[in-house]
Amino acid sequence: MRILQISSAKTYGGGERHFVDLCRELQERGHDVFVALRPTNVWQERLDFIPPANIFHVSIRNSFGILSANRIAGFIRDNNIEIIHAHVARDYIPASIACALTKNTKFVLTRHVLFPLKPFNRFALKNLSRAIAVSSGVGTSLRKVFPSQKITVITNGIDIQSSSNVDRGKLGEEFRFLHNIPFDVPLIGIVGELIVLKGQRDFVLAANEAAKKHPEARFVIVGKDNTVDKKFRRELKRLVKVFRLEERFLWLDWVEDTAPLFAALDIFVSASHTESFGMAILEAMASGTAVVATETEGAKELLPDRELLVPVQDPLAIAGKICKLLDDPKKRMHFAGNARSFAHQNFSLSRMINETESVYRGLFAGEK
């Protein structure tokens, strides 16, 4: 099949990781994969396996980008595209218009977030062939806009094999040595873009409480503040300073290979206020790291042990779970083992690609 994947995202996050993994795996399975990206994106190098001729730059400034839709339609015609698959909300209507202009192209969208779509999309996207939801919660949200028969839930997947073929002890020691963290102290971390909804402020507040009982504990925050003024990052650092925890916090803008990080962590915390899925949670689970998470839709779908869930925006509850796991290493390892097995059984990348291919093929069922 000849498939155009489209994303106008500027920065790289969980949705873009899904996009890259999907493109790579589809190409490796013999499909002709094309991508449409915004010219100012900062993550195109992650798609270096795509032939340059298959990369199309288009500016989609809002969801009613008629000019953009015309350009996309031209690219579709020139390359005999059979399916256009959009991944960002502002791309949905231009992609829909492009499909209408080219007549025979099928239109698929993936919804990566829980925020509800505007009701007008029910009419604006009438030519939608299939909507893919990355979690059951997202699927429920989409059913308020589109007919149920057009919705398929395909949960995210990761390369489980890679996480299986690592020496966790060695990787963890290398990470700690690199960042001057003693091998024998607890290490608790959080990963995600530095924004209020990801809960890093709650994590710092929880760290302050946990440090009172475990003064040897260290903490790591991984993530970029993508705003111009970096206000939230500065706020977090000021809070850590107020608590006099500067020497016990490690700040990393980005970790390209997360395997050493998760191998080094004793506990991974997801403090998000809302989470449609939770790629970082899944990575931690697959690596064999114990997870404490807020009760978001994504975490509830991922974690097999509900005992590890805490209320949203409750730093004291987060701190309490952290301390319980640090106090009982055997229980912590038990939870980590359960999570690892659950991730390996249910959230492989190959399963995600198989189900996506099945959706694509179903679009042409009955056609000669």
C-alpha cells in the first residue's frame, strides 16, 4: 500500500514517537510510506529512513487550511497515495478535504489525546474511513463524535524485544556513574514535557515529603520546557531550591535512549493530570521498573496492579506510595515483575502494526 502519514507537530513527544515507529515498521513490511510534516518541525531526523523524495513539507496553521489541503491533494495525485493517515487535530480537516479532492484516497485519523473533538467534526469529517484511538478512554471520547463502526481502539506498542535484550544492572550502573549518583541510594524519576498537566510540580512536592523519610533518596526530572520563556522549568527549580533539595535533583532535557535511565530507577512516577495512554509508563513497565501513577485513563489501562495508582494532583499520596515501595524492596520487585510481564504480553510494537495494517486492508475490502 501507498500511505501518506501526516503530522504538523513541531516538537517531539509520545504521539511523534508513535508516528516514527509506525512509519518505520510499515516501511520494513514493504509498504510505500510517505510523510507530510511542517517545515519548522524539530524531529525530522528521526525519519531518516524515509527516502527524501517521500517527504513533503506543508504548513498547516489551523484546522481550516484550504491552501494546505490543495497542496496535499497534489502530492497525493503525484504519488498515487491510497491512504492518508492524520495524527494531529489541526490536520484532520485539511486531510479530509485533500481526500475529497482526490476522490479515491481513504482517510484515517489517529487520536492520541483525551481532549474531546469539537462537535462540528461530525459533519466536517464525513468522509472519514476509520478513526483509531490509542486507548479505550480515547475511544469513548471519539464515539461522541463519530459512529461506533468507524472507531477502532489500537493501543500503543513499543519494541518489547529491545527491552528484553538489555543487561539492566550494567545499564543502571552506567547511568548512575555518568551522572554521579551513588549505586546504593534510591532513585526516583519522572519523564515528560515540562508542562503543568504532566505533574512535575506534584512530583517535586512529593519528593520533598518522601525525602523526609528517605533522606538518602535522589530524584531525576527528564523533559524539556518547550515554551519561549521556560517559565515552568524555572518555577520547578525554584521550588526544589526552597526545599533545599538541589543536590539531590538531576535535571535532564532529553534522554534519547531511555533504557539506561529506567534501569537506574528504583521507581518511576507518572504524576500526570490527564494521560490518554502513557508511553513513558509503558517503557518503565517493560524495563522492569516499579511504577507509581496517578489515576489517569492511560495509567488505569496500563497498570495491572491498581494498588500503585493514586489520586490526581495529590502529592502526599504519591509520596506515600514511593515510601511504601522503598520500605519494601521485595514488594517493589513483585510489582515491577508483574508490570513487565503485562507489558510484554499486551503492548508489543508488532501487535500495534498488525492491527493497523488490518485497519488499512479493511478499507479496501470488497473492492476489485
